[in-house]
Amino acid sequence: MRITFTIRTQSLLIFFLLGFHTLSAQDSPDKISSDRLISQLNLKEMEVTEYKAKQGNGTAILNMAYAQHKIDNPEAWENVKQHAEVNAVDLVFTKYPRHKKDWITDYDYLLNARVKNIMNLIPCLKQNKSVQWNIILQNKCVKEPEAMAMFHGAIVHYDKQEPKPIFAALDSAEIERELDKTPFKPIKSKEKAPEPTDGEKYRYIGFYDVYRILNGKLPIKDSLIFHVFERNPQWQDMLVVSDWTASMYVYGTQAVMWQKENLDNKKIGYFVFFNDGNKKKNDKKEPGKTGGIYSVKAEDTERVIKTMRKVMEKGQGGDREENDIEALQYALKKYENTKEVILIADNKSEVRDLSLIGGIKKPVRIIVCGTSEKSAIREDYIKLAMKTGGSLHTLTADYDNLHQLSEGETVFIEDVRYKLVNHQLKMITHMLD
């Protein structure tokens, strides 16, 4: 919510601007450039008792220490910038000392430096002259410790913009002709327009439907992958290994959509998709030798989409078990220097090659898809998270440090109670309503 101020000063702005055009020859070109930018800003001054900064929809709080201009948390803007259009910036100071004659800090320089750093973080502010800039002075401080304890920095107010189509290149005539060759299999449902709440309702979709999801033409409501990634902004340099069979298409597609929206941040380095065997007969599938695993650099969106289609065409589902561990081993061998390993897993499928778990030497973050009130998280994935020192992630929660549980200790995971027995979590009972 935007804060409205009613108390205004008579001369604060004049005081702040006194030195903007009287720079000495020793001033740097960067500072002179910043001064010229500031002279063109839409500035207003205001005075308040105390400014209460609150992060929320439409606001990004940039913290700066007392009398300092460095932005301590640039990620506050980086996390929202993709679809944000700035409409106002509040620059918050403290009015200390209370009288101009006692001022020691060079506020002209401080204001210049803060504006410069904000513009470097948000370059569009250098050209957008319609943004409202507010200089706000807090006067609820008579001693320096009181001033130091108050908020200092900037609050960026923005409007959210609708994202553009995720992969416009797919609209080319050549690819459209290719799409026409792909048989369309409608979603099987008694309803005329089924609610797309999970992968089960997309079990029978083809590549054309994936294309429609990527471009926002086929809406999805089960936004599991988006929620998990947004809750964990600390994940960097990710290697995303995705089950790319039947009902999992809607989840892997979300990961690609999220990557495209965050392309500038380069959070996902590589995708690995696996289809459990490339149409191999079930009796021929051996742990570690099942195949159907493909990799691609995440930054090349067009190649990612082509790889997704290729893996779809080469696979056909088959039995319920999947070769998750083999896919993880393949991915880690090829991209051994990656920082975070993310597995997008199907909770409705067993892990075919769990016996190979000892070969995974990095923590695995497992996003468990297809859970419901009637189905607990499959113990295969709990074991994988514990044995690798990784974690489990659902629509609403993150379960970290499961490997640190003590023998006999109990824990609730998605309202199901587990107990650590002989180094394994065993389901005890569902939590009573």
C-alpha cells in the first residue's frame, strides 16, 4: 500500500539542491552526470515523524545504512524487476541534527550517491522522467542513536505488467507447420472445460498443448514450480532434472516458463529431461541402463523447446517406475560444477533405480509433483532427500535438514507423521483433524 504524507517542509528541497550545480573541478564525471540527472527529476519534498517501510505487492525496499549510499539488498529489486514498471521512488533520510547549522554529513553528496546507485540498479529510471521522486525526512530523532535505528534507504513503487508470450519464436510458419504434423490428443474428461489443477488432467496432451501453455494460451492453475522457485531465491546456478513423461509435462513446462522470465538472472544453467527409456520395452529396462535422457543449456530457449519436443516424441510412458537416479547421475557427470541440483519428480511413480542412490554425491532438492490430500509423499523421494542431504518441496512448504534428524525423532511432512527408525523415515499416521 502506498503511504500518503501530509506534513511538508518549507525549505528542505532548496537546501538539498543548493550544491547540485556548484561542483568543483575535482568532482568525478560520474557525479556530474548524476547531478544533471537529478536536476531533471520530478522531485517533491516531505517531512514525517517516522517512515514505516513495508514490503508488499507493488513495493521493493532497498536498505541503506545510516549516512551510507550502498544498497545492501539489491536482490529486493532483482526478484521483482521482470514485470515491474516503476511509478515512484521514496528516498528516506533522518532529520538529524535538527538544525541546519549542526549538519556534518554532506547530504548533497549522499543524495547524489543514493540516486546514482538506485539508477544503476534500475537503469530505466535514467530515461523515465514521469517517475515521482519523494525526498522524505524523518524528524522523530533528537539523538544520533535514535537516528541510526530508523529506516534509511529507498522504497521503489511499481505496477505489475503482464508478461509477454514466453516463446514468440514458436509462432513462425515453419514451426506451425511442424506442429500440424503432431497428432492432437484431447484431454480426457467428462467436463467440457476441465480445470487444469494438476498433471493428471494433462496426461494426454501433445506438444501443441505444451506450446499453448508456454504462450499463455492454455491456462494452468497448479503453479507448483513457480511457488517453489519464488520461495527459494537463494538457489543459484541450478541444474534442473525433470521427469518428462505423461502427466509431468505441465510441471517441466512451468520450469521453462520461469527460466524464460528470469533469463537475465541466469539462475538455471542447464535442463536435463528424461522419458524412462525411449520406448524401450519394460522388461529391457535395467537400473542405470534405461536411457531416454537429454540435456540442454537453459539460456538457449529455442533449443530447450526443441529438446522438450524430441524427448516427448521418443518416449511413450510404459510402466509406472522412472529412472530418476540414472538421470541425476547423467546430469551430475556432465555438469559436475553446478551449485544446486533440482529434481522435478512424479509422486505417483516409484523410482526404478533407487539402489544406485549411493552414486549421488550432491544434495538433491526434490520438487514433488502430483501430491494430494489422499496421497502422502512417496518414501522413495524422502529417502533420496535424506541420503543426499537434500530437501523436499511442495506447493506450500519446504522440508530441509531431514538428514539431521535423530534416531526415534518424529516429523510431520504434509500432515503425515514420520519417525526415524534405523536411519529411515517410516510413516506413522496421518495427522488428525
